[in-house]
Amino acid sequence: MRGFVAIILAGGSGQRFWPLSTPERPKQFLDLETTGRTLLQATFDRLTPVCGGPTGVYVVTGERYRELVEAQLPEVPVRQVLLEPLGRDTAAAIALATLEVRARHGDVTVGVFPADHRVDDPQAFADAVRRAAMLAETHGAIVTLGMRPDRPATGYGYIEVGEAVGDAPAPPLGHRVARFVEKPDLDTAQGYLDTGRFLWNAGIFVAPARVLTEELERYAPEVMLPLAAAHRDGRAAAIYPLLPKRSIDYAVMEHTDRACVVPAAFGWDDLGDWVALERLPRASGRPRTGSADEAVVANADHTAVEPPAGRNTVVGRHVGIDTEGSIIYNDGDGVIVTVGVRDVVVVRRGDAVLLVAKDQVQQLKRALEHPVLLDAPATPAPGADVPPDPSGDPAVVGPRFAGETAAAAAPPEAAPAWE
């Protein structure tokens, strides 16, 4: 494998994990897995063996998260934390990072990785990334990692697998992408699962930097061309807020004829919303005790399995009577009491309370657009340390804004248990 540089996308707002995830500290900066490492740090940990150390890692994030990134990833050189003055979606973020990587490292292979995913098997992940890099380099392709589905998930996009690519008759390196498809309804997702031809789209991409640049110029010229010109003149930060918002999937991947996929299985989850908490392994520790209506299920080997049917997933203090299939997250010292409820999510953090049906968690973004929530000041949990917003710093260093003040890393979150 030629030189490899990892690009971590860490600018998301994590709205579907509100109120735990807030604009001041989105979910990538939280320790949702209760390992002592945040999602961003865990992403960094599994990438450094692939790219040869911290100097092979770039992070793209918003200006307001600079201090959080620098505090949580002090190993990453400051000049490799690239700051977006304003979020313009993944096409612009990837274009910015690819331009910067090519300027500093030449035509290396780059990998693009979201900061907020969970991986059970880091070694299998590294093997899949190396396989994708080999396919990308030998075939001039943009390679995505496709997760083998184990359920008819409706929250993910899917990839239909095409013809094999690589050395036959040996196992191929990967496959051509026949098509990308949007998040399906349940019946469609079950049909995809039954065919065996579809994989989950994990939003992970590996390509030679030159190929990625060419395809962005070809299919997203409204993003790439003005940004490339501004980058050459040292004006990337000035032009960036004017770029159109485009995702890399819509802008490039659904149009390019250079898309390939490597099927992979390494215990992946995108932790997209509160229902994902059910799939997290239970942290080690003493079993909880509860009322006669409660039972504790220990997951001794820490594997990620669904809770038994009807059981509840609970973090914090909870008394449940006739409560089934629910997710309870209590981040305070008080107690949450539920009686006679089924399949709901109840979250208490600071002075915010969320109550939503599990099958409606995707609608949480709509609720956050309500004027009451848009106008409300951020209310962290007691003892939380929220860093100041560093936006507005005038000095520009390439695509990065100057400033080196560090903020405290997010404290570990409470460990989940099953009732």
C-alpha cells in the first residue's frame, strides 16, 4: 500500500442524540460506549495503525469544535485539524481535506471516515481498509466499505453489489457498485436482505487523492473548482461559506463510474439515534438491582447483541413498572419512573427531557426546529464544562483558523444496563 492518509469528518451536530448530544458538544465528543474514550478518540485509535501514526491523520471539524478536537486528540499536529467556517456537508469537507493532503503529501491514497461510528473488531476494520486501499490503487477507483447486513435496517442507505473486481479465480478484492439506494421502508429492506446482493452504506471511502479530486471536479464542479482556486491563493476560509451544500453521495458517488465496494464485517454501527443504545455492549460492573418488575441481564463477553425481547435498556436511576422494550437514559441524580409504557425512549439531561416513541426517533430533528428550542440557551448537565465558541478568530493559516487554547475532554457517560 502506498502512502495512506486518514481524513476524519468530525463536524456533525448529532441532533438525533439530543439532549445528550448538543450543538456545544455533539455525540462524536462523547463517550457513548463508556470505554474512557470518546467516539472521535476511538476512531483515531483504530486509524493510526493503518496510516502509520498521528501524522497520517487529518480531522475536519467546525470552528467551534477546535478546542474539543485539540483537547481530545493532542497527538494530531495542529496544522492537520482543518476548520470549516460553516458546515457545507461532506462534499465540501472532503474536497477541502483532499486539496490540503495533496498539497502536503502528493498523490497518496486517502480514506474518509466519520468520527461517530462504532467498530467492534479494529483488526478486521484495518484489514478491510487495507483491502480497499489496494483495490483503489490498482484500479483507480473510489472504494466504499459495505457492511454485511444482519437485519432489515431502514435507517441506512444500501449498496447493490455488481461484478467482481480483482484477481480471479482467487477471491476478488471487491466489486463494482451496481447502484446506491436510499434508506428503504421495512418491506424493501427485507427484500434487499433476502437477495444477498445488498450491503449497508457505511459512508467510508478510500481512493487515490488524484482520483477523488478528478471525480469532484467532474461531478461537483460548483464545489471543487472555486474551492481549488481559493485554496491555491490561500483564500479557502473566505470562499468556503459560499459553497453549496452537497453530500459526497449525491454529488459524486451516485454518478461516478469508478465506484467499487469491499464487503466487510467488523461489528459496525453508525450510532445514528437513541435506538442504537440497545445495540451497545453492556459495560462491565456489578449488576443492578431493581424492583420485582425489573431484571438485570449481564452481557459478560461485551458482545453487541440486541436486548432480549421486552427488556429495557437503562442508563442511570430508573424504576419501571409494567415497562417493556424501552430505552431510559437518566443523566442526573434523580430517578425516572415509568409505568405501563412500551417501546419508548425517555432521556433526562440537565433541565431537558425527551419522550419519544422508538419508531419515531428519526423525527427528532423536526422537534429541534421548534422556536422554543432554537431560542433556548444551551443547558449542560450539572458539572459539564462547555468550552467557549472560538469562531470569529481573524487569522487564517491555510484552511485553518489560528488559536491553540485547549478545552477539557468530555467526561465518560454512564454505562448502559439492561432491565
